[in-house]
Amino acid sequence: MGYTPVKFYQTGTHTIGNRLLPADARTVQSDDDRANALSCGHRACQGCGEALGARYAVDAAMRAVGGDLVAANATGCLEVFSTPYPETSWQIPWIHSLFGNAPAIATGLAAAMKAKGKATRVIAQGGDGGTTDIGFGCLSGMFERNDDVLYICYDNEAYMNTGVQRSSATPPAARTATTPALGAAPGNVFGQGKDVPRIALAHEIPYVATATVANLRDLEAKVTHAMSLHGARYIHVLVPCPLGWGTASHDTIKIARLAVETGLFPVFEGGNGDVTGVLKIRAKRPVEEYLKPQKRFAHLFKDATGAATIARLQAIADRNIARYGLIDPAAEV
Amino acid sequence: MEHKPFAITLDVGSSRANHTGSWRSERPVYADHLPPCNAACPAGEDIQGWLYFAEEGRYREAFDSLTVNNPMPAVMGRVCYHPCETACNRGKLDSAVGINAVERFLGDEAIRQNWRFAKPSTQTGKRVLIVGAGPSGLSAAYHLARRGHAVTIRDAGPMPGGMMRFGIPKYRLPRDVLDAEIARILDLGVTMELNTKVDDIKAAMQGFDAAFLAIGAQLAKRAYVPAGEGARILDAVSVLRSMEGAEAPKLGRRVVVYGGGNTAIDVARTARRLGAEEALIVYRRTRDRMPAHDFEVEEAVDEGVMLKWLSTIKHMEDGKITVERMQLDDKGFPQPTGTLETLEADSLILALGQDVDLGLIKDVPGLVSERGGIDVDPGMMTKLPGLFAGGDAVPAERTVTVAMGHGKKAAANIDAWLRGQIFEQPAKHTEAAFEKLNTWYYTDAPHQVRAKLDAARRVDGFAEVVQGLDADTALFEARRCLSCGNCFECDNCYGVCPDNAIIKLGAGNRYRIDTDFCKGCGLCAAECPCGAIDMVPEQI
Ligand SMILES: Cc1cc2nc3c(=O)[nH]c(=O)nc-3n(C[C@H](O)[C@H](O)[C@H](O)COP(=O)(O)OP(=O)(O)OC[C@H]3O[C@@H](n4cnc5c(N)ncnc54)[C@H](O)[C@@H]3O)c2cc1C
Ligand SMILES: Cc1ncc(C[n+]2csc(CCOP(=O)(O)OP(=O)(O)O)c2C)c(N)n1
Ligand code: SF4
Ligand code: SF4
Ligand SMILES: [Mg+2]
């Protein structure tokens, strides 16, 4: 359910709003009445992609369901920076779960709403650690039972809240606290990790999508579509972390954009086992452009030995491009 | 007091109590940077500013905004060489915004709807004399009249407009357009005295508090061409001027034009329209060194005008011209080769430029510039207090647009001088360079081209060659503007702030930073498409 671009205005549909666009062609985020589900005063780092992605996603879900929404939230930065007792940044009913059981809590919430005869919709959210590692069993169960929950994973590619440890979503070669840039093969190893969006798809649930903070319209369209469906749904959002990735706080969106434009992070959607649509690359970039501004990949650029590793990462990007058909020369994007 | 169990003794508080703005070391500031188009406009137009209104179809406001600086958009939209488009940042993306075409659309719309200028609410009682009713004189008159001064223009010619009427041919500038825009200026209460040549500026200034010399450059430069029996040698300015008279000049079947500037092109194209079967331009150097603009050369070639490079004219006699081939030396100067050639020609028209007729200031010492023309200071004033000058009469680039800009600048300085002050040019904003833009957000939008009359139909008469945009294409073209350096309310900053620290002030009012919560991450500045946000260090 991608969005239909309006190719007319000075900025087409890539900007968040634009005074020249009719109100219905603007994003939820452009609205001064947006829910601001994640309000200000939260303690996320400067330029945190997760804080941004969470507001983008939850505001869109709020709009889609007319504000009748409850969220379960796994432990992780998103929970810790938003709710130091007795304050909360959440302007929706929000329940903190354990690190590993947010999907199960959400399943229970959905069951409770049903039992009470309420139409309140349920989302669950967590980081990549909480989702792809410790919460994975609960998540798979939620999928398998097709519970009426939209699960949103905010993927910043490591356990950020506890000091940047590797997760099964950490990319190869990335330096983390547990995969130091030392030895013959510095950084995270190649050939490990999980591709949870594809695993979710394999559960044959009604809707699976990936998105990033770099393309808000795509993200909002996906959340909106997900909320129009029932059953288990999964959206995996790439949210760069300035602290863990070693990037400038103002580069968060640029880095996410480069992840897409290099092909390293394929943006697609699907359901019932199949990929049904992809976000095309507008201008393909070499992986170096994505890697270089990130300190977690700095060791690849120290000397000539990094070149082979960069080539392996480029091969991963190229494989994604081929697998999902991310480049369409005929498409005007 | 109500008793609550431990851990819920506190009410749920909002994190808004936590002012994360204290983390900030830099703050975002909305700036209005100078767009390159504005910086390049010799008339000082705020192009981005009027395009902003045009983008919304608010044409009247666009016209009002444009005419703050330039009173003749329909003329400018036809004859300006648009250095703004050369500078336009969009040129680095796909192709420059068709600023000139939109300007013409606005000018034509204003004529169609009979939009007038607001008259000044009060009169100053000061009287200013303007000598010359060309673009610089008319522009100065407009800006002075709007400031409430009483303006009298004297012109030697029978009609106002200067070279806009007696130089630029009708097929580029229809006279009804010129007349309408001049009438709108005179409508402000400007007195026009035609057929009144000023011979002595000091005498003429009697009864005036200040004067502006806008006399242009009327004297055709002559090159010595040895001529024998039956040689018909004319100068381009006279030929073009006589086009405004009752009888068209007789040029013959084969016309040779000598020169490489825009005037040479115009006179050759005019000759074609008067029935010359051959119109040949002879120029000393090569095409790339020709001062004429490429688009004009192309239009001329389309109309059958021929060009001969690297040639000088040696002699004319009995319908024959002798030319000598030239060769460029290593410094790029043409040098004679001794090879001669003969061309058939009924007339030879010299288009070698013009000089300023300084007769009216000959009795005032120290007014003439070493660079030719009248010497002025940065405030456009001559050595004679209260006497200002501009346009072609002072050493500068000679275009209608520069003349318009001089008129405006002179008016600002005359106004200050009349009040016993010195005009201070407001400080220029820093330029909105292409590197400041985040072009990711702009989609491709092809430039809308102005239709042209078929070349075959052009030479039949003096109908306007270049057609205007219609309402749809003009709106589209206006919307191609990237709004370099100036917020156009795309909501990006409002959207991308992870801390909801940007407050939307409503349509037309832009945004405000909530410094209680802005952590200074800089995402708004990085993701602003048009580079309108600066990050500035906090004073600690
Ligand atoms: C053929 C031709 C084509 C051109 N095409 C273009 C073009 O496409 N685009 C462009 O930007 N520029 C063009 N130019 C240049 C442009 O026309 C001039 O730079 C511009 O008109 C100069 O304006 P001005 O007001 O200084 O002088 P002018 O336009 O020359 O006006 C001077 C006026 O002063 C009057 N005058 C002079 N002496 C006296 C006196 N002693 N007493 C009273 N009145 C006097 C004259 O009669 C005249 O009306 C062209 C020029 C020519 C010759
Ligand atoms: C069972 C359990 N183990 C460990 C922790 C400590 N812990 C809290 S957050 C976190 C990492 C969260 O990583 P991720 O889910 O990727 O979220 P992020 O902070 O990166 O957004 C860990 C290990 C915990 N809270 N519970
Ligand atoms: S560590 Fe990363 S994810 Fe956590 S608050 Fe900071 S930027 Fe956001
Ligand atoms: S894009 Fe608009 S503001 Fe920028 S230089 Fe071109 S016309 Fe001017
Ligand atoms: Mg994480």
C-alpha cells in the first residue's frame, strides 16, 4: 500500500508538508494537531532516530484508529528515555513490559479488549534486541496465533540502552562493545544474524513491512495500512542511533536515507508470505558513502585492508537490489 | 490527605517538566539567505520573494512584490538577458527556473487587469528633474514619485522609452506593452516633457532640488570604412530609430551588418523583415567571442540571417564590399591575413556600439569619466552636488536591467540627499549557495518552454517572436523554484524534530523554535530542503 507520489510541486511528495499541497496530501507529521504520542522532555540523545521513528509510527497509528490505541513497550532506550518515574512522555495509554515479552503482553491486551467488547487497538514496540533476540519466541508465537497486534520493531542494530552490545540485527563488520574492531576480522562477523522481516513473512501473517525514518510518507502509509487490517502485523523500522553508530546528531535521517539508497536496507512490504511492493532506490550510492560517516565502521577506512570487507558489504547491498528489484530504470521516483 | 500506596503517591507527571533545552550547545535559527537569483539581478529584484506568491497563484501580490524594485515586468520579461537564470540553483539540478517567463506572465497579467501602483500618501514638495525617458530615467521617476517627490522627465525624442523604443525592435518588444508600462508610471503623477532636448544641465536644473541624467548612449560609433561611388553606409542605431518613423528605411536586397553585438543581430533581423533577401553579419572574431547572446544568434540564424566570422571590412564601392580574413593570435586578438574577398551588398550597416553625447555637461568641469561617459560615485552622484547619473550614460554594463537598477539606486540616494542624509545600503544577507540545499526533497520538474513563432512566419512582419506562458505553465514554472535560503513552509523542520521542539505558527507565519526542549541536534537544519536554517553556537 505505498503512497501515490504527486509529481507537481517544487518538492513533490518528499517533504513532510508543503503549503501548496492540499491537506489530505500532507503527512500526519505535518499536522499541528498530530497526536505527539511521544511528547517532548524525553531523554533520548540529540538526534535519536528511535525517538523520531516512534513518534512517526505511533502518531500515524493514532490517526488511523481515531485515537483509540494502547501500546505495550519492551525495555530498551525507547522505554527508558520516555518514562523515568514519575514522568512519562507518552500521550497514549502505555504499558511497560519486560525486555523479552512485549508481544505476549500485547496479545493479552488484545484479548482483554475483545473480552471487554472494546474496539481499542493494540500495538507493541521494542528495539532490535528486544525483538530479534530475547523477545523472539514471544513474537513468533504472536505471529503464529495471528493475534490482533501490530508489532513495531525500532531497529538501531544493537543493544543501545545498555551500552551498544551486538544483537542479531547488528550488521557484519560493525564495531560494538561486544564486537570490537580488533584482530584479523574486526567488528561483527559475517554470516550471522537474523532477517526478522523475512522470518515474519514466513509466518504468513497478513502484513509485514520495512521502513526508515528517511521516508516518512512511506512509513506513514505502511502504518496506516497495517491499522486497517486485523491479525498479526509487523513493521520493522530502521532508526539510526547517533551514539551507537558514531554519527553526527544532524545526520540521522541522511544515514537512514543512505542505508536505503545503497541497497543495504531494503524497504519493502508484503503479506501472507509474499513481497508485494518495494520502495525503489532514487539514486544508487556506493556503500562507502553510507559506511564512512559512521565511527562503528571507521576501521574499514584506516588502511587498505578494509577494502575487501567493504566489497563484501557492497555484495550484500547488490544482492538486496537484485533480490527485491530495488532499481527500476524506467520508474520516475 | 488521601492515602495512596507507595509508588503511586505521585501523580503521573509529563516529561514536559524536563527542559531538555539545557543540553543544547547550538541553536537553530531561521535565516533568510540571499538566493543567487536575487544576488544576480541587476535591478535588485527579490525574485524568490515574488515567486513565493506566484507559486500560490497570488499574482497580484507577486506583482506588488516585484514592482517594489522594478516597475516594468512586462518589458523585463521580454528583453532582460536574465542573469538570474544563469545563477539559479535549480540549474545545477535539472534546468534553471524560467524566472523571466514568469515575470512576463505577471507583467502581461497586470496590463490585462489594469493593475495600478499605489500613489504616495504625502508629497515632499521637492522637485526632481530627470533627463531622458529611457529605462533608467523611468525607473528613477517611478521610485522618486513613490516617495512623494515631484518628478519631471525631459526627453529629446518624440516618444518616451529611449532604446526600449528606438533600439529594441517590435518583434521582441511590442509597443503596446511598452506604452502600457510607461503609462502606469506616469500615472503616479510624473510630468513628461517630450521633444525637449536639454543642452545645458546647470541651466535646466534651475527650479529643481536635484537632477538625474539618464541620457543613455545615443551616438553611433563610426569605423572608418573607405567608401567609393554609390556606397550606402548607415549606422544601426539610426536604422532602428527610423523604424519608429513613418517611413521604413531603404536597405536594399543584400544587406551587410558590421559588428558582433546584440544591435548587429537586431538590425540584421530587422533587415530580413524589411524584405532583404540576404542579411549577412560580418564580425572580426569568432562566434564564441561575439558579445551577442547565443539565443539571439540562434533566433537570427533561424530567420535566415547569415554570419561571417574572422573578417574585417576594408572598403565599399558600387554595391561591393571588400573584406579581409582575420586570424586569432595566441592572445585571442584578430590579426589581418592579407587575404581579401568581395561581397555583394546594397547597403552596409555599422553596428559598432554607441558613445555618450556629453554636450549638456560640457560647461561643468570634472563630470566626465576616464572610462567614458559620466563619472559617478557609489551613490550615483556626479561631482556636481545634487546631480546624479545612471544607465548607459555611466560606465557599466549596458542593458535595460542595469539601467533599471541604476534608476532605483539613484532614486534612493536622491531621496536621502533631498532629506540631507546619506543613503545606507542595507547589509546583504549571506548567499544561499547550492551546497546549503538538501536537494533530496525536490522532484524532477521539466522547465516549461515559451513557444516561438515559426521562423518562416517571423520574417513576414514584426509580430512578437517569443510567446508567453499560459496560466498553467506559469504556475508550474513558479513552483519549480527551490526557494533557496528562504523558508517556504514545507513542514520538514516541524516533522523531523525528535523533540517536538518546533512550533508551527500557521500558514504564512513560518515556525518558532521551542528552546525549552530543543536539544540542538541540528536535524531540522540538515533536512531543510532550502537551507533556511542555520545552527549557531549558544553563548555559554
Ligand atoms: C538595438 C538595441 C537592442 C538592445 N536590446 C537590449 C535587450 O534586449 N536587452 C537589454 O537589456 N538591453 C538591450 N539594449 C540596451 C538597452 O536598450 C540600453 O542599455 C538601455 O536602454 C539604456 O537605458 P538608458 O535609460 O540609460 O538610456 P536610453 O534607453 O538610451 O534612454 C536615453 C534617453 O535620453 C534621451 N536623451 C538623451 N540625451 C538627451 C538630452 N540631452 N536631452 C533630453 N533627452 C535626452 C534620449 O532621447 C533617450 O530617450 C539594446 C540596445 C540597442 C541599441
Ligand atoms: C531480561 C533482561 N535482560 C537484560 C536487560 C537489560 N537491558 C535493558 S535494555 C537492553 C538493551 C535493549 O536493546 P534494544 O532492544 O535493541 O533496544 P535499544 O536500547 O537499542 O533501543 C538490555 C540488555 C533487561 N532489562 N532485561
Ligand atoms: S542511545 Fe541511541 S537509541 Fe538510545 S536514546 Fe541515544 S540515540 Fe536514541
Ligand atoms: S530556485 Fe528559485 S530561489 Fe533558487 S535561484 Fe532559482 S529562482 Fe532563485
Ligand atoms: Mg537496539
